Amino acid sequence: MPVTRMLQQVAGQMLGRPACGCWTAGPPLRFLGTSPRQIPADANFHSASFSGTDQPRVLITGGLGQLGVGLANFLRKRFGKDNVILSDIRKPPDHIFHSGPFIYSDILDYKNLREIVVNNRVTWLFHYSALLSAVGEANVSLARAVNITGLHNVLDVAAEHSLRLFVPSTIGAFGPTSPRNPTPDLCVQRPRTIYGVSKVHAELMGEYYHYRYGLDFRCLRYPGIISADCQPGGGTTDYAVQIFHDALKNGKFECNLKPSTRLPMMYIDDCLRATLEVMEAPADSLSMRTYNVNAMSFTPEDLAQEVLKHVPEFQIVYNVDSVRQAIADSWPMNFDDSNARKDWGWKHDFDLPELVTTMLNFHGSDTRVAQAN
């Protein structure tokens, strides 16, 4: 089967790759050794850094996921359509393909990724390729390949070409032994899902590459992200997206978490703005490389009560999925994001009432309420 062949190829590449050599201090960044991924010590290339008057050249991997398309639209408004390249291994819908540059990019293919960066003179890379929590538990081998091996390729390319690299992390990077209410930036993590383990790995590898090779690595731990124009992507917090689709479609929602399960959440507009703000923050303002960001914290019951204010006939029933519930019970109930607010001025715009109003307005709640009346 294709997945098996892909994993065999990945394993072969990993086993056949020599270890990295030493790093010599001082610009430009150079790697020594015999790996085909490394540049010769006498190589001569220009840094991909840019002045304050230049626009970054942006590549987004995993661009057809929940956040990639929204981020591309957001960044194109800021930097220009042609400066933001969306990429994925899937065929994009027509409206996405015609909205701006789109290319095929497989993060498990190092040569392909490197060619894209060089040919398009990329300076910023947003790495969104990943299998989420529940999906990852159903296919651990594929999650390991995409979330870990793919990350290694991205880190190597970013370090080699002096990119500014953003890799999102998650509430799933914490585990049952972490403090849950609130959860600080620095504490015991110990997640129990392959998704969480891979994200802790990404945080630590990014920090290592920053201190070892000077990579400009930046990372935010996202709470559950709620988006109006995207379908749920297989995450444990996706009930908070699905509830709006079902409320307006049939007035009823079946929730797979307990009504009292409290998790940190954020509307996508806040998420995208936080991502750009941390990428634009001066390097000397960052006291760490990975930050918590938060906006609100609520339970399924809290959310249902707020929906009821707009859709009076709405009903919620609970059919708890033991796997998803166990994942949620190991995650933070509330994020402490005081360092992000202090270091680079993070401030959210959407609380729960604004979130629900925005989501329902987007999906046409006014029409449904009028019909019910």
C-alpha cells in the first residue's frame, strides 16, 4: 500500500543518512560533513534575511489544512499575493488555486522542499503539515513520519538557508502530570499522544537549532482553534467547530466530550494575528522561543448555553468518546500566556459571546432563527 511504501522509503533515508558534523561559529551559517543535505564548507551563498523595507517571501506547508488557507489570505493582504506561496500534497479547489501561488510540496521529500525554497527565494517558512491528535492516534506510523521526519527536513532546510521558521505547537504538548489551571510556558509536559509527543519534539528541536545553528525559530502553543470557513480537521477540540454546523443544519449536536470538559480556545482571527505578531516581533524582545497564547476557556456546556441564546430550539446530547475524552483530560484547562503579553504585546479580541455571534452570523443563523419563529 502507498503509506507502507512511503514509510519504508522514509526509514531507508533515515538509516542511510550520516550524522551531522560540526558547526563553525559566525555568519554565514555553514554545515560540515558528508550528508547530502549539508552544504560544503567552502560554499558561498547569500543570507535570506531581509531589510525592514523588503517584503518576506513566504512558504506555507500543509496549506490545505484548517489554518493554512486562512493564514495565506491574511499574509497576502499584508505582503502581497505573489509573496505568499501555499503548498500541500493534495489538489486544491479552484478558488484556492486561483487566489494566489500554489505548488505541490511533500515535506517528506527533502530535495523537493529545498528546491522550492531556493527557486522561490523563500525567507519565511510556516510549517503547518501535521496529523492532529485523534487522527494521529488512529495512524501512529504515518503521524510519526509526517510530524517528526517531516519536521527534520524543514529544520534542515530552514537552517541551511537562514529562514525565519514558524512551527505551531498545541495544548496537546502537555500531559496529565502538567499543571492544568493555569498551564505556564515552562513546566512538566509528558504528553500521551503521538501528536503531543511530536510537538514537544518540535519545540525542543527548534530551540536546539536556534542555539546550535542560529536558526530564527518561533513557535506558539495554540489552544483549540475555531474557524468559521473550515471543516473540522480531526482534533479533539473540533467539537467547538462542529457544533455550529450541526446547530444550524438540524438544531441538534452530539458532543463526544463530557459537558464539564474545560479547554482553552481561540477564534481563528486572533490565532492568525498572534502568528504574524510573533513573527514580526524583534528578536531581542523574545525571552523564549515557544510561547503559550490564549483567548478564552470554556466547556461544551458553556458553549451550548451561549448558542441557545441565538438558536432557541438547539439541543445538545453527549455521547462521550473514551479516546477523545482521555486526550482532553490530559490537556490544560487554561493557558497562562502572560509572557506573550509582556514580551511582544499579545492581546486577544474575541471572547465567548463574540465568538458565538461571529460563527453563527457566518453560517446564517438569522435565517434559521426567523424560520423557527
